[in-house]
Amino acid sequence: MRKKLLFKREVVNSILSFCKMYHPNEAILVLRGNNKKDALIIESLMVPPMSEYGPYYSGFPIHMLPFDRSIVGTAHSHPSGNAKPSLTDLHHVTGFLSVIVRYPYEDGDLFAYDANGDEWEFSVQD
């Protein structure tokens, strides 16, 4: 049985705002959370060091991340409006989770995937 996936409301709002700010370029953030026995709870974000943003890519040198057990994945935008992970996305999953945010970056435009490309259902906690 798969764990529950929960996002704090302020994290979702921050992801959406960050993506809007960088549009039409892709944006990328690091997800930080708590990996409990029955749930993965996304509690905060980090702007990755030395990150790069462009119209068809976003990324950062993974070796620049601090050793931090709270890092559980990344979130990045797809300005094209397509929420499906590309092959490149699947080959560069950091942590347990890859969140893709499609344009126009509103509630309902976040999609969570594991490293296999399987979509995870999630809920948002206020």
C-alpha cells in the first residue's frame, strides 16, 4: 500500500507563486518534508543552490545540495501546460517525489510522480 501524500497549504501556494514568477521559463524548487511510516508530508521548500532556469529546462548541480534528510524531492514547472513527466524528468528524480506544475499554475495544476512515472494522489492541509 502506498503512503499518503500531504502538502501544507503554504507550500502549495509558494510553489504556484514561484512558478508564476519565473514564467515563461521553467522553475525548480526542492521539497522538504517528513517521511513518516504512513505518510509523506511536504512541509517546506528550498531554492536549490546555483539553479538555472530556461524556457525548456530547469536544473541545479545536485552535489551542491546540503546533506539534509528532510529533502524528499523536487517541484518544477512545465510552461507548456503539459503535466506529464518527460524522460529527462524521470531520469533526474531527486528523492522520492517529482512534482510537476503545469501552466497556468493554479490550484489543480500540481501533479506528483514517483521515479517510475506513476502518479500519486495527494491532499492539501490548511
